[in-house]
Amino acid sequence: MLTLHSFLHAVFLFVKSLTVKVTKEMHRTSSVLMTGMMVVAVVAFSANGFGGSGKNALAAPIIEEMEEEAEEEETEGSSLVTEAKIQFGLFDTDSEGQQFAGALLEKSVREKQKRQAAAQTEIEALQKQILKEKQEEERRRKEEEERKAARRISVSDEDYQILLRIVQAEAGGCDAKGKILVANVVINRVLSQKFPGTVKAVVYQPSQFQPVSTGVINSVKVSSETISCVDRALSGEDYSSGALYFMNRRGSGSAASWFDSRLTYLFAHDGHEFFK
């Protein structure tokens, strides 16, 4: 019995030493081979020198021990393979995840760049529009200054007082624009080649202003608003569109037909109609 045990144990150690040298991929095959060899050895040994069930019973625990170790090694090998597969799968997943994350990051950066470019384009367009509007406003301001400068006339103190009185007499009951418009007509005549070149000469030209004919111009009391409106008109403020005549249709009587037949109607404001 001891000899059989020693023989089986020696065979087991020999086979086991061989299986250690094989690769992990051959774990299962090596374990099966080792088990098979042990079974063959036991059967052969039993057939040659050991008979009876007692001897076979003695070999059974050793065979079971070897099978258990083979199963453990097979299990260990399978675990290694499974772990490798898991690691490989995780690594592969990480790689794909990194690629996916990189693609998302690149897309996000490009979209951000597009938004920034669009915002920059919009800002530049707005800046150009603001500059254009500013230039246009500056152009209009210059034109207005030039126009006002062209309408400024030199007036003596007497001319100034006469202009104040005729505006008060003709438009004392009108709003500020109505007062400025009457002063505009007087100034337009001064600037025109068709009329005299001073305020006094224009206002006192025969049959031109009814308050002069009636003498009302000499009795009016000039208001502070009239003074302000005349000053504005002398500084170049103008709403007249070049009007040289105005009338109050209700107070003009039959003379209104002369305006209608001889002149070009421009507009009406606060009871007065203006002509050119």
C-alpha cells in the first residue's frame, strides 16, 4: 500500500511539474491531461501489481485530490481568462468612451467658436451701423448748421424791434411754431431778390402786412414767447419751406382769391396758410 501511494504521489508531482510550464491558454487541456494520465497510471498499476477493491479504494482519495486540484487550476485559468476579457472589454470601452468624449469636446469647441464668430460678426455689423448712423447724424448736423448759417441775417436794433412787433401783431394768438413761421416769411423776403434787403423795408412795403396798414403794429405788447420765437428764427430755425406769403383766410376777405390764383399753396398751420 505504501508503495502504491508513493508511486501515485510521484506520478502526480511529475505531471504537476509539467503542467506548470505550459501557458495559461493550455490550463484546461493540461489539467485534463494530467487527470487522464493519473487514471491510466492507476489502472495500469492496479492491473499489474495490485488487485482487489481495497487497493482501488486506496487510490480513490488520491485521484479525487488530483481531480480537485485540476478543477481548481482549471477554475483559476478560467478566472484569469475571464478577468483578461473583462479588462480588455473595459479597456476597449474606455477607448471608445475617450473617442466619443473627444468627439463631443471637439464638437462643443467648434460650436462655441461658431457662436463666438457669429457674435463677433454681429458686433462688427452693429458697430458699422452705429458708425454709419453717427456719420449720417454728423452730416445732417453740418447741413443744418450750414442751412441755418445761410439764413442768418444782419439786423439793426430797429429791425429787431420791428420784427418783434409784426410777429406779435400777426401771430400773437398762435403757438410757438406759428410765431416762428411768420418771422421765417419776413426773413425769406429779406433773403429773396424779389423783396427789399432789410426787415424794416420788407415789413413797411406797401400793402404787404395788414397790421401795418391798420396801425396795430405800433400798439401791440410783445410777449416773452414772441421774443424767444423771433430769436430762434434769427438763429436759423425754419419751418417755412421757402414760403414768401401767408394769409388768414377768414380775415383776408376777397384778397384770398389773389393768393389762390397767383401763388403756390404750401401748407397751413394754426390759422395761417402759407404760399410761395
